Amino acid sequence: MKFTPLRAGLVGAALIACGLVVAPAAAGASTPDSEVDTATVSSADATAAAAYWTPERMRSAIPADVLVSDAEASAHVTEVEAGAPVTYGGAETGGERQPQGSVRSQASTVASSGVGKVFFQLDGWNYVCSGNSVDAGNGSVVATAGHCVHGGGESESFASRWVFVPGYHEGAAPYGIWTATALSVTEPWSMNRDYSYDAGFVKVAKVDGRTLAQAAGASPIAFNQSRGLDYTSYGYPAASPFDGETVKSCVGTATPDPFWQTQSQGIPCDMTGGSSGGPWLLASGAQNSVNSFGYNGVPGVMFGPYYGSVAHSAYATAAS
């Protein structure tokens, strides 16, 4: 199945789309034995991508949503593989918490100034997602949804003209535009469009000699945590009733996929298309999932993949 340019909201069947153990920085991390699909970006293509994304193209980009059907729900899927709990980065404090399920505008310093918008091209269409700067040994990793990096399925391909704009606010790019140098997704997503593994990580080039983390900050990132934890999620919903110009957030306790169609978890949230790839943060401030999809039959709930050993491997690949 290919991406379909959708203008409808994510809430519904639209895909929009855990305890801590503090560990050393990602440079010293061991890579789990998991499958990862990667692609590199030439310096010429990166330069072209930065020039391509004019303010006009950013405003007109389509939220990267694909539809799934409630009827596709099947028997309980296999549990996502998990290793030992691990967190990279300091135990920062997340943004101010709000009543469960709320959606609200944030100041430029939400969980960190590294929350921003992702722009890319796939099959000739310009798309927009959300993303977040996360701690890494190279200081240059953006966490987002897998479908914001790769179309998914054997006939699909990696995104092109991929850029990240941290701290985006009403057209402003206070920390610049950061271009991809390497794209990494879980192979279950790239090969099979498995929503349980809808996680992507992108290494970006330095800007003016500085890493992304140095310029915009970075959130800690955690893998193999407990299920059913409390999260604050962030994103830039662009489909009605939102306009994608400011970051929004939701707060809630994670619950299982009610159809057992995926091993993803859901939190109360009515963000719409464009929020895909925005981070889910634990109370410690560590990222532990992303906005991924919603069901027509379960309105007001956003689902995100479990960050297990396969997502950990994709992250470690981008962080190397």
C-alpha cells in the first residue's frame, strides 16, 4: 500500500500518522541484534533539500497519513521483543502537565526546544510530520515515526528531501533547517508496514559547525520500559481544526490496542494529521514512543509504537 495524500484528521482510522535506568551516552551503547533498514543521503542531495523547502512549500505540505481499517483487526499479534530497560541522556523534566487528554498550545520551550516539524517528499508528494531531537553520542539524531522516513512495504522507498525544523513556530525556524545524512527505520516497518514498529530515526548534518543537540537541545530517550505508563505527547497537528503552525500536547496513561491488531499503546489525544512522529515523553522527560496512528472506531485516542529492542537498534544505528 502506498501513501495516500489525505487532508482528513488522524483521529479515526487514519495513521497520523516504562521505569528508567540511566545509561551512558549513546556512543558507548551496544547495538541490539535486530533488523534495521538504512539509507544514506549525499551532501549534494542534502544541500538541495535545504533549498527546496521554502516557507510556501512548508505551509502547503500534506500531513503524512495513511488509512487503516478497524475491520483489519485480527488475532493477538506477537509481543514486541524487549531487552533490558535503558535510557540515554540525563533525567530532564518534561513540560508542564495538563489534565488528561488535553490539547494545548505550547511556548517555544516545551519539553525541549528540539521538538519540531519534519518535511519530506515521497512519490512526488510533499509531506509534513513532527519529530524531536534526542540524546545521542553524535548529537545529531531526530526521532520520528517510521512512516515519516519510509513508505513501508517491499515496493516502497525511503523519503527524499528530508529536513527537520526544531522549534518551528508560525513559520519561524529559530534553530535553522537540518538536513538528513542517514535514514534508519525498523525493518518490520519498511518490509511489512507493521505498525507495532512504526519508529524512525534520522541522523542530520551539522549547521555552522554545531550539532543539533548543541543548537536546539535534546531529550533523553528510553527503550524496553514497562507498558501502561503516563506520557505527555507533542506534535504539530495540521489537519482541521488545527493549522500546524504551533506545537500542541496531550497527557494520558497508555492502554493497549483495543483490537489487538498491534502491540502499540494508546493515550487520550485528539491531535490530527501532521502530529505523526511527535514525541511521547515520560515524567522524567525521556522519549519513549511517537505519535503513530488512530482508529475510526476509537475517537480521541492516539497510538504509538512500543520502543523495544528493534526500535533500540534503529536508534543505535542513527546514533553511531
